[in-house]
Amino acid sequence: MNQMTPRERVALATRGQKPDKLPIMVANSNTFICQYYGMSVEEFLTDPQLCTEGNIKFTREFAVDYNLCVNGYILYGCGPELGVEWKFVGDNFPGFVNGPLKSEEDLSRIEVPSEPSGYFKQYLEVMRRLNQAIGQEYHLSVSILGPFAVACFLRGIEEALKDTLVNRDFARKYLKVCTDLSVYFGKQILATGLGNPILNEIFLTPQMIRPDVFHELIAPFDQEVQRRLEPGKAPNSLAAFMGQPHDPESQKGGASLYKAFFGVGESIESIKAAINFRLPGMPFPASISGRALNSWSSREIVDYLKEALDFLVKGQGLYPSITLVSVQAESRENALDIAEKMNAVKALRDEYEL
Amino acid sequence: MPVEDIIKAVLDFNEAQVVDLINSELDRGAEVTSLLNGGLIAAMDEVGRRFSSGELFVPEMLLAAQTMKAGLGVIKPVLSKTGAKPKGLVVIGTVQGDLHDIGKNLVSMMLEGAGFTVIDLGVDVAGETFVKSVQDSKADLVAMSALLTTTMPALEANVALFKKLGLGAGVLVGGAPVTRAFADKIGADGFSEDAVGAVEVARRLMAG
């Protein structure tokens, strides 16, 4: 079979068709890029040239066919310009501290910006450059914050979660505003030319919210975003973790898919439990979690992946992505160790016969 | 029975009713420890059980804990007059460099709900700050969370610091990237995957 581009590889595997080799997917890589390629967090967040170069080098060096890239919550649009407070601690990526939405009176003060600024502007510029440089060759994806994710940054995660049960009228009011913001973020992202963003409700995991609450309260707003961005432009990939409304079996399956995608307790049993469920726009994942990538040896990672791939490919006839969910490093030394493991994964992928 | 009514009020997230019930029972001369143990702690044990079985989710846990705290606000001043001791004293925090708090907050709430007194140091807590708080309060346990693989080394460094200083408090660790193997490797006394398990670990460590 002729060598395919990473984009072709991902497209075929997503459709369940045989690629030349299995795609490698990475869902988060920001601290690794900083430590490995020698840039500060501030440079990653504010220097589009350095950030672009780091993401390109990472994509090429580690053969990341599907790269959910340019990661960092502060970049996604809910920055200080919307009244969201962030805190920088040492040379770490900043953490969310506080949002401006304390009561209904605050809602009228939250407006969709007239043009991008701050960290979101950086995010868009890096996307534009990445797309120009490698977007034809690689499957590049980025996150469009979903309405509930926006709400969590404006309201605070704990308050937003409690509102889903005991303050629904207020929740619906602010989710309407958050939908407008999500549409704005999505339109700006699509205007960069990058073709494969995902609508990302980053705080919604199967434990964080009852699936039927998601379907009743949040899903309609997510669907509104997708309708306004045009159908198919931004798959709500992670909503698959919530199954279908009033369908406990599919919701249980969604929770299994979450475990399989994020590599929660990597095991063939976890994969088997999720085998009948899919994330839209992505191949089925054979995942290694961030914690396994950090704590397992290269041998352990390769042995587990080989077992997973044998089950999925030879046993089930699927073409999964080898998914490294979170590639993180807290020092140069740690980054070199992670790089060695990623190269071992790449070697396994290159040698694995389909 | 009044304690069953307290349990139901917590599960219904009815703060006003929890407060009213506890006040009425105290006025009737009910034993405060029975209201705590049979009412509030039993309610949070039930919340934990239902969360572990997938019947309840994080929003319900947050609301139940908030409701429990309202009841605890009535009970605490009465309890302190009786000389009754809490189940244990725990210092808790997220390690330095890490600003995530929802998991730590859930553990803190569940420990309070289980009858522990909790000193919550918040997020981005330096090792020395944990040490000072444990020493000043004579805490029985110190619970630390790290939500990022990049902040996990702080758990290891803190445990080493505590051992070097002979701190004496039992050490619990947790957080999304933390594993039992890592906890054992760094010499922590206990590990839990979630807030419900953290209560069981704390109880076990207090039992010696």
C-alpha cells in the first residue's frame, strides 16, 4: 500500500477502512512542547511564532497524525477580556480562579466581543499558521468551548454543576449567552481555515453530570451551536460519553467509552466494554493515559498497546488510533523520558502489520 | 424517626429542613452525637454509597455536602461543649503549582460529613505550609491532591519532607494522575481514587 498522508490515514480509520498504518492521536501536549523544545509557558501563550514552531515540530517528530493541538484552557476564549480570573503559578500553565457571573444582574454585563483579543487572539493566530504550514498534511483539531464549558468559566465549576439541579431557570438564561459566546469562538476558529475543530464540553465526564441532565439541559444548547456553525463543522465528539436520552444501556456504554478514550485503568476489559460505541469524527481509541505515559516503562506501554491492537485489529477488524491522551512533562529530564516512550510507540505503530 | 428525617433532608438538599430538624431535636434534649452519627454522617455515608454505585453524580454530592454543612453548623457549637472529639483532624490541600480544587473540595466535604475536622489550606500549597499547619494544629492526617502529572512530583517531595521532619501525621494522597503504585512508591500511608474512598482510608488510618 502506498504511503498515505496523516490526514488520509485518519480519514480512513475513522470510516472503518484500512489505512497504510494505524494513526497516532494526541489530545494534549502543551507542557511537553514547552519542556522538550525549550520554551516558557508565557512564550507558548503569547508568541505565535514559537508556539506554532513547537506544535509543528511535535507533530512531525512524533508522527502525530491526529493532533488535538494548541492546548491551554486560557487560550480557548474565556480570558480576562470576559472578566474571567486566571492565576499563573511558577512556570505552569495558568489555572482558573474565578468568573464574573455571580448573580442574574451580572448576566447583562457579559457580551460577545466584537473582535478577538488577548490569549484567544494568540490561539487563532497559531491555528492560522499551523493550518498554512501543515494543515493539508496532518489532521489538526482544536477545541471550541461548548456552552456549558463557557458557563463553568463564567460561573465557576461547582456553582454551574449545582445550578444544573437546583437553579435551572438561571442556568438556562446564562447558557443562552454562553451559546452565543461558543458560536463566536467557533466562527473565529473556522475562519482560520482549520477544518477539524471539535465542540468540547471539557468539564463533562460521566461522573460529573447525570447523562439525562446533560441531554435535557445542556445538549439543546450544544446542538444550537452546531446548527449555527453549520452541521458537520464541529462534531460534539465528547457528548458520546453521555449515551442517548433515557437509555441507561447506551449511557453505560458512553461511560465505558470515556474510560477507553482516557485510558482510565488501561485494560482489554475496558476496551471490550466500549467496543460498540464511537466518538464522532475519530477512530476508536487504543489509549494510553497521561499517568501511564509518565509512570509505565516503554516496554509496559508497548506490550499493553500491542495486546490492545491485536484485540481491536485482529479480533474485531477495527482500525483504531493509538491515542496518547495527555503528553505532559514537568522538566526537561521528564520530557526526554516521555520522548523515548513516544518513539517506542511510533516504532510499534510503524512495525504493526494490518 | 428524627435521624431518618435528617438523612432524607440531606438527600433532598433541604438545608432549612436539616437545620430545623436538628434544632428541634436538640430542644427536645436529643443526644447531639446521635444526631451527628445517626443523622449527618449516616446521610453522607449513603451519599457516598450511591455515588460509588453510579446513582448519584458530582452535583448531587456537592449539594448534599452543602446541606450537611448547614446541619453541622448547628451541631458543632453544641458538640464542642460536650467535649466530644471529632473522628480525627485532617489538614488538606492541593500541592504547590496546582490550582485544581474540585476533587480536593469533595474530599474535604466528605471527611467533614464523616465527622472529621478539616483544615482546608486551599490550592497551590507549599510543602512547608502543610508542615506548619500540621504542627500547629497537631493534625492526625494530612491529605494532598495533585491533578496534573506535572505537579505529582510535589507529592513525593512533600512526603519526603514530612518524613525528614518526623511529622507523625498519616499521609493520604490522591488526584486524577495518582495511582496506588505511585502512592506506595513515595511512601504515602493511604491512597484513594475518589472522595468516597478517601473517607474509608481516613477511618482506617485513624483506627491504626
